[in-house]
Amino acid sequence: MKKTLLLIASTTILFSCSNTEKKSETTTTFSDPIIEHIDSSVSPKEDFFKFANNAWFKQHAIPASEANNGLWKTIQDTLNDNIRRICESAAADTKAGKGSNKQKIGDFYFSGMDTVSIDKAGYTPLKEEFSKIDAIKNTTDLLAEVAYLETMGVETMYDFSISKDDKNSEQYVVTLHQVGLGLPEKDYYFNTDARTSSIRAEYVKHIQAMFQLIGDDEKTAAKKADNIMKLETTIAKSSRKMEDLRDPYKNYNKMSVAQVNKLTPSIKWEETLKMLGLNAPVDSIVVGQPEFYTALETNLKKTSVDDWKTYLKWSVLTRYASQLSKDIYKEDFNFYSTVMSGVKVQKPRWKKIVTATDRSLGDLVGQIYVEEYCPKGTKEKLAEIGNSIRNVYAEHIKALDWMSDVTKEKALRKLNTINMKVGYPDKWKDLSSIEISRDSYCRNVMNIRKWQYNYMLNKYGKPVDHTEWDMEPQTYNAYYDPTNNEIVVPACNIIVPGFEGRMPDDAILYGIIGGSTFGHEITHGFDDQGSLYDEKGNLRDWWTKEDRSKFVAKTKRIVRQFNNYVVLDSLHLKGANTQGENIADLGGVIMGLEAFKKTKQGQSNEKIDGYKPEQRYFLAYAYAWMVQSTDAALAKQVMSNVHAPPAFRVLGPLSNMEEFYKAFDVKPGDKMYREDSVRVKIW
């Protein structure tokens, strides 16, 4: 998945996401953002990311309320303005019918903006849950409460879900995975560098402060914080690292219920599944990390019931902290935003609640967004560009010199069957059963999380719904799902900052929507993970042994390349963690370029603002990643994210492309240059 994707345009589309009235014709002089962002003091041969974007960075510091700034935030600001209008209009309509989309959106937004009621309530919305935890007397009670908390979106001992079966994509299966850490990733509990050690210390202080805010004295809260940190550290010891979670085969262990019971004798899974609401017969469970559940059994026996109760309270408190009074939310913000990401001040309240409304009632907001803000022709243009990239991809596969004809045939079959979902779904999720009122923001969020849980639960035993979307049209992102062999590109990827009201040239379209979006997502079907799934979405080896060996050798080279990048001080990128995204970036920019070359502009030598077509294509690709982040956010991303920071998503792929060298006269000795022997080209 490309976390925050990008943009598009069309002759049939007005490049703006807000309704406009027809105005009298006037002559308008437009600026060219691609050129305006260039910092000519930086050589494109030395650092192309800074060359292409640094002029913008110099003029736009990261706001104190943000962890980053750049193209993605610019687009998100546009979306937030649109969604705010939807929310405020709904909230103002106090006569909206009970249960209507407008009533749910309006009442949810109103409840989130009602800070007087939220502050007056304090942590009262959680007192009922805390009382249930306080009533726990033994392990049996404890396990019953753990199952209940799972149904309200609070994961503690295990991560239970209903998912598509990786080896049979036509059916849903019960899955169990590792969970339970308050810090983003296992390494946060064990790394000894100063930055990580400081975060651990701040985390303990944060837990203590949160318990004091709900009534504990300093000494009691400090003891609880220490006990929670010890328990989480024990949990972390049995958790797999990010890179070890990337192997679908090693994380697919289908077992009978009896076999899972042997991993955790204290947990009777037949009874637990019923407590989780699953009353249908279950003959097997896919356990992602069996050693985690073996360790869970040990932790159940060694950790006192009282310490588990404290841990459950902490899990509930931290899960719902942002829906509580300002003192609790401020402390939650201080750690997770300031300490972890370098964000100094909170966003305006309306931005926070707009985001919460969109995430909670996305399909309801999406229906209005499509009607009021999505230009006509969006789906068609997205499909047009996507298919052009797919056609280029087929040409590349046929021409590969390292893959046998047998594997090529299967790769082409998979490519041709990729389902491209673009714009918005034809069928919306039914959220009619969710109860939303103006009375309690926290209770509204609880109701939504319970609905989300039941929505997932109700899939079990039913045919897989291949029409389902996991994103909304107003979500600035896109993804590839290997179990469906599909890519999803929401409608809002149509926004092109700096090109409102006019048509970008093809270099912009293909550098951004072609390479950074469709090319990227299609390549995910052929990265180190996606390539393990066949055209039907099943985890099945469709390669010859020799071809797979050649492919792995190429992926190892891209891992080594990214391992050598230094982000901060001595903090290197983790190439093993980011290799899927790095492979997708490399494939995407190559496919976008090849598709661009087939356009009229791509076949000409006509300059725009002094730059030739291919130069402009690469500038547009860099524009797609025009993002700068705080040091804290960069460090967090390196440790806990499968995506490399944006700068390296430009520097890495382009340093492997001969076409880029020719476009900007990159020669041996230049920093952007790599010897041919170490360059990577996979697809």
C-alpha cells in the first residue's frame, strides 16, 4: 500500500474538489508548481529530491501542529475543508430524520465538538468498563473480560479477526495474530540508543500520568506504570519483528481448534469463540505467530490477576483517551504526538473531529462527497490511465531477460486479472444499525467500534464479497490487496495542487497518477510479498524454482541499497522492512515513464519552462513525494513503518534508472549515480 497516494486530471474533469459557479471568461496567468519548487542551488545530480522540492520547503516550515508538511498535507487540507462543510451542514440540520445519514454525521460531529460536555464527563464514559475489570476475581473472569473488550475494539491478549483465507481466497477464516504493545514495534522495548531509551522512559511517565488523571495517587500510578512496562516488555520478547512479519508463509499456520488449545491450555478456544460472538462451527484457525501464543500461556500463569487487570484498564484508557476530557487527551497527545512525532501543538478542534467523523462514518460521508465534490468522469479517467500502465507492464514482462516463458505466462495471467477499483464503490456499507446521538462523543465511538467488530464477525461462513472497498472515495491513499488481486484508487486522488481549473500536461499525469499510483500499486502484485499470490489471490507458488531464485537475488540488492541510506545521525533505513514499497516505487516510476513515452508529449522534444518532457516527468515524480517531516517522525517511521521516508522514495528508484541519468546528465562521481553492476531493475 502506498500510504498517501496521488493525483490526476482529465479533459473532462475540473481540477478542483469544491463546487464552483460558472464565471465570466477572463484571461488568467497560471504559475507552474513543478518549476516554482525547484531549488537551483542544489544539483539534480547530487540530490534530486531537494533539487525538485526544496524551494517549497524553504518557504513552508512544518506547522507546530503537524508531524510533516508538503503535498500530502496540502491535499488533505482540501479534503478536510470539504468534509468540514459536510459535517457542519449536517450538524446544523437538527430536524434530520432519526437514523438518516445526515443525522448520524451531524450528531457525531456535534458530540465531538461539544467540549463542554466532554470535559464535564471526564473519564465517566469508561467507568462502567473499569467496574467490570475491577470485578474480575480469577483467570476465568479475566479471559471473559478480554473477549468482551475485543468486541469493543480493545485488543489485549490476542488479535482475533475474520479475514480472507490466504490459501483459499473464496472463504473467510478465523485468524489470531500477535498484539499487546503500547509502543509501535518490538524494537522500542530493547534498542539501547539514546533516542529509543528516552522514549521508553517517557512512556512509563505517560502511563503514570494517565492513571493519576483517573484518580490514582502518585505512588500507586507509578507502580502500575512499572508493572505495565514489565508486562509489555515480556510480550515484546515473544513478538516477531517487522521484517519477520513480511513472510506470508511463515505467518500462515492453520491449526485445528484443539491444536490452538494446546498452545494456550488456559484458554478454551471453543468457549472463547462463543464469547467473541462467533457461534458458527469453527474447524480451523490460522495462527500467525504460534510462539506468541505459547508465551501468552506462560504470561497468564506468571502474571498476577491484579496486574492483568491493571493492563486491561490501561488498554481501555489509552484506546479511548482522545474521546475524553481535555486533560486526558492532552496527556495522550503529549506522548503519542509530541514525544513520538515531534508535534508541538494540537490541531484546531474542528480538524480533529472532521478526521474522526470521516474515519468513523466514512461510507456515509463518502456518499455526500461523491455527490457534491467528485467531478464527473473521475472513474473513467482513472481507469484509462490505469489500463495504460497495465499495458506497459505486459510489454515489460514479455521482454524480461531473467524470467522463463513458463513463469511469464502466469505473470501475464495475474496482471490481466488484476481488478482495478477506482473512484468509489458501486455499493455502500450499510451503517443503519449504528446508534449515534449528541449525548456522548465517547459512547458514539464505542458504538461505531462495536459495529465495525460485528461487521467483521458477520462475514464468517459467508461467500467472500469481492466488491467490498477498504477505503472511502475521500481517503487520500490507495492499496493493493493480494488476496483479491485488486488495486483500489479512491476518487480524491484526482486533486492536483497548483493545477486547479486547468489541465496538467501528460508529464504531470504520468509522473504522478501513472507512476506513483497505478504503477506502484500494480507492482505490489509482484513485490516480495505480492508475488507469492496467484491470479486468484491464493498463497501459492506459481514460479519455477530458478525464476524465484533470480527474483530473490534482485530483491536482496534493493534491500542492501536502502540499508545504506542514513536518515538521521547514525539511523539507517531498514531495507528488509521497506523492500515491498521500494520494489513498488521502482516498478511504478519505470512503468509510468514508459506509458508517458507513448503520449504525444512523451514523443516530442518540446520544452515547457525550459525542461524537456522526460525531465518534466521526473520532476513530477519528485513532486508526488514532496513531503518533509520532523526528526521525531522520521525516526518513528524508520522503526515502525514499511514505507521509507519520501526523500528516499525519490532518490532510491531514480538512482537505478539509466533514463534518469540521460535526462539530467548524471555521470560517474555524481551522488545520484550508481555503477551498472549495483543497479536494480526487476520489472
